[in-house]
Amino acid sequence: MKKLLLIDGNSMLFRAYYATVYGQSMSTSSGIPTNAIYGFALMLQKALKDIEPEYVFVAFDSDKTTYRHQIYPEYKGTRSETPEDLKTQFPIIREYLDALHITHYEKSGLEADDIIGSIAKQTRDYKIAILTSDKDLLQIVDDNTDVFLMQRGITEMARMDSEAVLEKYELTPKQIIDLKGLAGDSSDNIPGVTMVGDKTATRLLKEYKTVEGVYENIDKIKGKLQQNLINDKEKAYLSKKLATIIVDADLSDIDLSKTIYQKESKDAYDFYLKYQMKSLAGKVDLSITSENEEITEESFKERKFSLVSSIETEKLIGKALICINDDN
């Protein structure tokens, strides 16, 4: 089965920014900041090397307002304003993905999580790998979907399948939603139940499985915990709803068959030079031709060629030149 890599563009770009902003300043000679782009590129290259997908797709958040804000206006309300030097890099990351011929997508009213979750759950034609720094996406993990969760820095990631989620959190992937329902999530300003943290929520869920199960057995829970659960019942159900990733969004305008990953070509090389990322430009194999690149006599002479004894037809993607020695 072909492997499709789904990338949480917003979470990865934010991680790249904060992992690099406190070091040496990175910008072009004209003052355009590039640290987040550079960090994103390193994370992407690491993922492509380790995961080896045939298809790649990047999802971004669109509007600041989603249905979650409609049911809870304070959703994500405690987050600080996005730094200006990161805002500057938002359009550049899309330019970068265009240079790599990687499909990127956003849809009004949806977060990147919802797009990724809907693709993962609605297709069974691909083995799904999700690259993110957001633990919320662990709820999508199943037999066909693994999450590659960024760890320290920008090059370390952990592969999380169902067994890994259970081992780390003592819960199934689906119970991650219930965990947020009870314990909340300060990063998204999801309230949860008063005085219930991850440890207490995990203990309750190991016993009663879901938020609904907890309240069906509320008489078995004693003391202050019971009182807090009773008082914050509406908050618990609201929090679970806020934490639940949409998996049935209408994404009929996406054609996954067109998300084939092509190795970095001259388009990527030109992008790296434009933004003065010489170390990345030096890694580009200029013998690779992109789908959109016109081959001229001059550019043809600059190409590198190699002799092969056999060809795997699956690898004949895009333009190809085949010379056959018919001397025999």
C-alpha cells in the first residue's frame, strides 16, 4: 500500500520558529526572517528520509474563527499574539511548498487537524503517516494511521501507533478526547473539570472508559472530586466536543492522487538561493527535473546521467529519458 504523509503545517511552522528564534538570527541580506522556514525544511527533510512516503500533503489552519469559537468564544483565547517575524514567514512557507511541488490546503472554518483527521478516516487507499507537534492528533491513530510526534528540537520525532499511545498515556487513542474532556487543555484554553488533571482523568478513564461512563457512574465517585464533576458536567461535555477532531469534513475538492512527492529539483534550489539558504541549496540534486520545468538544450547539457541495468516502472514519475542499447 502506498504511504501518504499528512503534515500539520501550522504546528510544524510554529515549532520550527520557537526552536530556532532564540539562537543566531536568520534572515536574508534584505532583512526577511527565515528561521521558521529553515527549521521547517529540516523537519520535512528528516520526515521524508525516515518515513519514505510516496505522497505528501500539508494542511494549514484557515480562519481564526471556527465552529469551536462559535460554541465557546474563549477557545484558544489565552494564546499570545503571533510574532510579526513569524507572520512574515506564513506566505513564504507556501512559496516553499510550491517550489517542492508539495500540495498544501486550507478550508474556511476548519483547523489543520480537522483536514488531516478527515483525510485519514475517509481514505483506505493509503497507509497514513501524520507529522505534527500537536498531541491532539493522537486521537486519529488506528491500525492504518501512525502519528510521528515531534520531540525535542526540530529533528527528533517519535512514532506513535496504538500500542505506543497506550504505553505512554495508559489510554487508547480514542480516549485522548475524553482525557481532554476531563482535564482540559491549557494551550487551547479548553476548561475541563475543576481540579482534575491528567493523572486523575487517566485514573477515571481507566475505570469508566469515557466522559459519559464517568457520569453514568458518578455515584461511585466520592468526595470533592465527585462534587467538582457534578458542578462542571457541562464543561466536561463541552471540552470533549472542543477536543474532538472532525473526521467527516467534505474534502471532495482534494485529489490525493495528485499529491505524489517529487524529489527536490531546480525549483527548490532557486527558492533556497532566493532566501539565502546555501546549506540547503547545496543538497539539491540538480539532475532532477520537476514536472513544471521546461527542458532546453542548454539545461539538458547540464544534466547528470547514470547507467542503469533495470528500471522500476513505479519510479517513472514525471519526465523521463530512456535510451536503449540495441547492439545485442
